[in-house]
Amino acid sequence: MKKNIIYILTLGLVIAACSSEDDLNHEAKSLVTEKQLLDLADSSPEAALTINLGVEDGQYSFMREYATNFGDTGERADDYGQKSIDLGVDLLSNDVSMAIDHWMGNYYSYRGRTQDFSTTRIVWNFYYSIIMNVNSIIGKIAPDVADEDLKHLRARAMAIRAYSYFNLVRFYQHTYQKNPQAAGVPLYAPEQGIDSKGRGTVQQVYDLILSDLDYAFTNVDGYSRPSKEKLNKQVVAGIYARVLLETGTDDALCAQMANVAKSGYSLMSATEWVNGGFDNIGNSEWMWGADINSESSTVYASFFSHMATSNAGYAGLIGAYKSIDVRLYNAISDTDARKQAFGDADDTNAPYANYKFYDATFFEGDYVYMRASEMYLIEAEALARSGNNVQAAEVLHDLVSNRDSAYTLSTKTGTALVAEIQLHRRIELWGEGFAWLDMKRNGKALERDYTGSNHTAYGKKNFASDANEMLFQIPEKELDNNTEINEVDQNPI
């Protein structure tokens, strides 16, 4: 009977997605009723699973599916789940240049941030779809449930909700440190009596995020995941560490969470980093990702199609190359193996073209969402910010010496050490979905129009870190359907 209960709970994915707010009212609602699903689950759980993989599997697969907006924006080649948004985050930054205005150009040009563009709808609908999906699980399981399977399921659902709100609030508002009372995003946590269509404050959003993560971290104990596609305690700790790095409210706990997250993972070698370390979920330092195969591949509408210079995709065939910013390239030591992952000024594809990402299996390269190296960098930065310079330098050395045999233990302290850590964060995590959000967190302006710039003309823009342009606008459809948000509540153009 317990299995039947779990199957019924997980079948809530389609139901919740279909019965959520108007802007998330998916066409699947007409295909099958809740009673039909529950009856089928009760009589034959295996048959039910063939119809709907549910929240536990379905929500994770949703993170790497094509056309995640259920036709709302049409079938777009720049809409393929979390990695499309990750690439967008980097294309909004200083660190990535895009050769031609093609798919993903809405991010690079900054035109996709306005309310009338598909890009902001993709970001908004993607995360709110996940939130509505997991809410159907969270609300069906008591917080103090004794059954271990149900407790673990609820914990992981809450971690994913926190992850989704964390990404949303950083797109649609400036940093937590700038103004915690600024308008954030609508909050839906019905099990807590939170069901606000209006924009909750940034503080309220982070209160929910941290509450969810505290519950998830405590209650996921003992869960053994079957694959890296699912969250476990270390991944939850990694999400927790990301949030605390952003808020800057508890550096000691941030460093502790990052340390917990990376435990048990070994860093890939420098050779592997340069040659094939970013398309296989079996990599020793990958903590969380998606295992892509011939059935789940979205072919041209995929990360490697857009990002891999040497693959037969939009980058390799059309010439929509993504290159490293020349200033960042020049900041990489010549003895650092990571520099070999990029071409030079005379590269035959594009100046400073990226070769970090290559799919050796023709659009079946796996997607990485979290690596242990990120946790080294978070731990080091949190330690440095808390004044523990010696330990911070040691953690940084553990990572960078693995990439650069000539790297020596840093003797910097304070802001200089933090700056060194952040430089290596930009190098290590280039192209993985962090650069623009880090710029916002660290108060760094967008500066692409400079002498010697290798940025393309349509992307040569300069904005202050707190400029209106550094905010995405709420999608037009949300304004139309949500009676508690109107043009007055909209982010400025």
C-alpha cells in the first residue's frame, strides 16, 4: 500500500501543473482527470507510471526538456530547460561573447528582458511550473511524516522549490543586499498558508527559500539516490551554500554547507577538464546533472548545439560561436591548463572561441547542474569573507593547483583574496550559468564596449550593476492574467 501512496503522490505533477494559475494552465488538463489517474495508480501503479512519471522523475526530466512552456511561446530552439537559462545567464555577462545574432541572442542583446519577449516568459514559466508541480507533493505529505520514503520525497521537493525561487528572484530583482524590502516575486507555498499572487518582498522570498532548505537538509538524511539526476543531502547542501553566498548573512554556515556538499567527490584532472570533462554525468566531480540519451536528446535545441564550437549544432554549423571575453582570457595564467580550453586571437572559428564544451556522442552529452569545484570556490569565498584568510587560501589552493601545477598558495588577505577567488570562479565555472548573477551579487557593471573588446556589435553594451537593464521584466501574460500585479508593479524598462 505504501508504494501505491507514493505513486499517487507523484502523479500529482500533471494535476498540479494543470490546475495552477491561468498563466500556467497547461493543455494536459483535458487529457486525463485526477480521478482516472488515482484509480489507475490504485489498481496498477506500474501502468500509471507509464502514463506519467510524476514529480519525482518527471520534475527532474522537465529540467532538460525542449519547449518547457507548453506551447506558450511556440517551439523555440532557445527553450530547452535549465541549461538554456544557464547559457542565457552567461550571455548576459561580461565573460561570454556571441558571434552572430541567432538563437540565444535575446539574452546577449538584452532585448529579451522586456515584458513582450519570449525570453522572460521562458524563465518565468519554467520555474513557476516546477514550483506548482512540487507544491502538489509538499502539500500532500505532513511535515512530521514518519515514513522515511515520504519524508525524503517531501524534503527533496522543498529543495527544488527553494532552488526555483532562488533563480527567479535574482532575475526579477536586484540583490538581497541592495534592498531586502524591494518587490520580489509571487510566493506560493499553500501548506504554509502562503498563496500570494502579488509580489512578495525579496526578504519574504528568501525567508521561504531558507525555510525550505533548512527542512530539506534536515529531513533528506538517510536518502540514497539511484542516480546523480536526483537530489541528495550533498546537493541540498550545495543549493543552501549558493543561497548563503548570495545573501552574505551567514558566512560560517555558508562555508560549512559548501564543505558538506563537496565531501566524497574528487576533482577531475586538469587533462580531463580540458578534454571531455563536461559531457558525462559519471565525471568524478559532478554532483547533480541530467543523463541525456537518444530518447531524451533534444538535438539542435540543446546546450551543446548552442555552445560547442566543434559540434554539428547552431554554434558549429551556423557560426553562432560563444567565446571567452579577451580580458578574462588574458587573466588566465599561461601555466593554467584551463586556458587550453579556448582559442587565441587568431582562432579559425572565432577569436577566443570556446572548446570547453564538446559532445562526443552527437547531441547525447549530459548536462551538469552542480560540480564539486563550485563548492570549493564557495567555501573559500565564505571563509575569506569571514576573515579566515589562511583556510580560505588553502581551499582555493586545493582546487587551483589541480588545474595549474605552477600555482602557489595565495598570501593575499581580505578583499584582495576575495577578488582572487572570484577570478578563479569566473575561470572555473565559465559557461556553466553563473557569470551574470555573480556580477549582480558583486556589484560589477556590464562593460563590453571597451578598447580591444572581442564582443560583437549588437552586444557591445555598458550598464551599471544596479541599472534597470539588469532586471528582467515580468512577462506580459502574467500581467494580463494576474489581477494582483499590474503595470505599476512592473520592473522599469
